[in-house]
Amino acid sequence: MPEIRPYRPADREAVAEICLRTAAGGDDATGVYSDDSLMPEVFALPYVEYAPELAYVVADSDRVLGYVIAVADTAAFIEWWKREWTPGFAARHPSVGSPTGHEPSFTEADLIGAGLDPERMRIAELADYPAHLHIDLLPELQGMGFGRRLIDTLRHALAARGVDSVHLGMDAANTGARAFYDRLGFHELPSSTSSAPLLGITTS
Ligand SMILES: CC(C)(COP(=O)(O)OP(=O)(O)OC[C@H]1O[C@@H](n2cnc3c(N)ncnc32)[C@H](O)[C@@H]1OP(=O)(O)O)[C@@H](O)C(=O)NCCC(=O)NCCS
């Protein structure tokens, strides 16, 4: 039976793989962009590098099947990203690659832009919702209660660090994830829009 445990450095590649396999509005984004490392380099790996203590995975004896990752202080993370992540990212991804035959609404240029510009994470409600998270489970783990338990685990960890609230941004097309967040009690923040939903919840 899979179990929730703290992230370990050896989980890094598995986290990147799960990010990619759930990145197309909750579905597999493998091959959508010219470089499969792009999506995890924007939405997963900076988190486990910056705040491994706020990452939890669901794993069985063989492999990692899901994760929640977060930062407690998004403003500090933005500054770290500019200093420590942008230079390497820019060197690894100097330009948009060859067309893949896919035409995602979040284009490869958008994705590279997101990797270069952490200021996109500076939401208007940051003072009240300083933390933010990402959660992704492989299809075989979905619908078994692990998503709720991962969010609970993270909320407890944030509360223990004195962080009162956490937010997330999501793809408006991901209706399954939206149903999940609504069910757990997340609410829309004032600057949320229908095309770029922004949700928040207290940690205790
Ligand atoms: C979205 C996701 C994190 C939810 O995790 P999960 O383990 O599948 O959800 P759980 O089984 O813990 O469900 C928790 C509650 O949400 C509800 N829920 C979950 N997914 C739902 C859906 N698609 N539609 C309606 N309700 C849903 C469940 O019914 C459950 O309600 P209950 O606890 O009151 O019985 C997971 O499905 C996932 O990783 N999906 C792919 C990647 C993704 O979309 N990530 C989010 C990006 S913003």
C-alpha cells in the first residue's frame, strides 16, 4: 500500500516525471514541448531544491506515485529564483525549440517565459497567502484519498511553521482539479479570474 513520507533527494527524477505526466491540464504532457525537462524545471524542481522540507511524496516499495510541493514564503522564493534558478534555466533553454505537432494553449514560449520570470508568482494577496503549492498524482493513484491527505499533511507542516494560509494557481481547463479543491474547502482569492483561477485556504 502506498504511503505518504517526506521527500528525499533521490526522489528528484520521479517528481520531475510525475510533473510531466500530469502537466497537460492534469493529463500527460510528454512530447508536447520540444524538451520534456521544461515543465518540471518550471513547476517542480525549483521547489524541491529550494524547500525540500515542504515536499511530501506518496510512494510504495517500488516507486514514487505522487507529491505535494510548496514554499512557505513566495516573496523570498521569487528572490531566490532570480538569483539561483534563472541563470541556469536561461542557459539550458536559450530559445524555443522545434515544433512538436502539439499546439498547447500554454505555449513553449509561455513556459520558457515562466521559467525566466518568477515575478509572475507575486500575486496581490501575497501578504495574506504567503505560501503556495503544487500537487500531482499519477493516474493510478488518483481518487483514493491521497490528494486530500497530502494537502492535509502540507497544511499541518505550514501551520507548524507559523504560516496561516496557502494559495495555488491552476489551469482553468482542469475541471477535475477544481472539483477537488472546491471539495477540500479552497476558495477563490479576489484577484482570481475565470481564465487564471487563484485559490486559497487556511492551514488550520
Ligand atoms: C487533482 C488531484 C490532486 C486530486 O487528488 P486525488 O487523490 O485524486 O483526490 P482525493 O481522492 O483525495 O479526493 C478528495 C476529495 O475530492 C473529490 N474529488 C477529487 N477529484 C474529483 C473530481 N475529479 N471530481 C469531483 N470530485 C473530486 C473526491 O470525491 C474527494 O471527496 P471526499 O474526500 O469528500 O470523498 C489528483 O487527481 C491529480 O493529481 N490529478 C492530476 C494532476 C492535477 O490535476 N494536479 C492539480 C493541478 S492544479
